[in-house]
Amino acid sequence: MAPSGQTTGTAVQELLRDPASAGTWSLDAARSTVGLRSKSVWGLVSVKGTFQQVSGSATISGAGEVSGTITVAAASVDTKNKKRDTHLRSADFFESEKYPDITVQVNRITPDGDGVTVAGTLTVRDQTRPVSFPATVSAASGSEVQLDAELQVDRSDYGLTWNQLGMSSTHNTLTVHAVFTKA
């Protein structure tokens, strides 16, 4: 184990090679969070929010290959500002009635020195783009794994281009704390 409970890349490799790890893992929605950070008012104000509904699962193959999905309900965005949340759900942003889910599809996890690199796709509205980002892994036990990551996203890549007077940054950060338990 690395300092602060983080598992090193070598320890992740060992976890993935362990036959007991193979199988289906479920996202513990009650203990997992997906957040959103952005700048507004020409970069002077930070806007933070969380998605209140998150689900997902992962599979570790017998060969130690990882795949999975994390899905958040776009309409569950909560920035503690009802008017802003309603606007985020509208066609200017998530258009959550038409596109209810934001999805991270994980195709591969590659252990490295201090954690892992996650590769897959991010789907927002009707746009799917490849993503790759570093993450840390903590293994609390043989039946629980936590993954923490920050994913930098340019929302304009996903058709979210509304920006009154150029006040809002199109560069956003998604924060993920995903707790998976062995099914």
C-alpha cells in the first residue's frame, strides 16, 4: 500500500491477477459520488454540484482485464441553486428529458506507478468521445475497491455550448469517487 491508503500500480496488478477478483462488481450508489466543478462569471466564481443518482458495475476477467460502466442521471444534478439546476437540465445543457443519462464506459484500466490509467468513452447527450484519465485505487478488502479520479472535460465537445456573454468556462471537472463491491 502507498501512503494514505492508496494502492500502488503493482498492488493493482496483483489484485487484477488474483482469481478471487474475477467476476462482477457492483457500484455501491450510497457510498459513491460524482461531482461537477466549473467556473462562472468570467472565472471568478466556482460552481460545484453533485449528481444525486449514480449506478454502475464492472467486470474483471480471469485474465485481469477490466470493463465497466458508471451512469449518472443528468436530471439529478444538484448545485444547491434551483434556478441553475433547472437551467442545467434544459436543452441549453444536459437536455435531461431527451438524454437522461451521462455515461462513462470503461474499456481498460492500466496499472501504473501510483495508480491506474482509465481508458474508455464519455457520453453526454448524443455525443460520445474517447477519454483517458489517471485514477487512484484503494482496496479496503478483497471484496471492496474504491476508485477516485478527476476527469477534465470541455463541455463544448459534447454540444453544451450555451454561454451567455462568455461568462462561463467550457472547461469542467468531473470528480468520481466510486466504491465497487464484489457481487
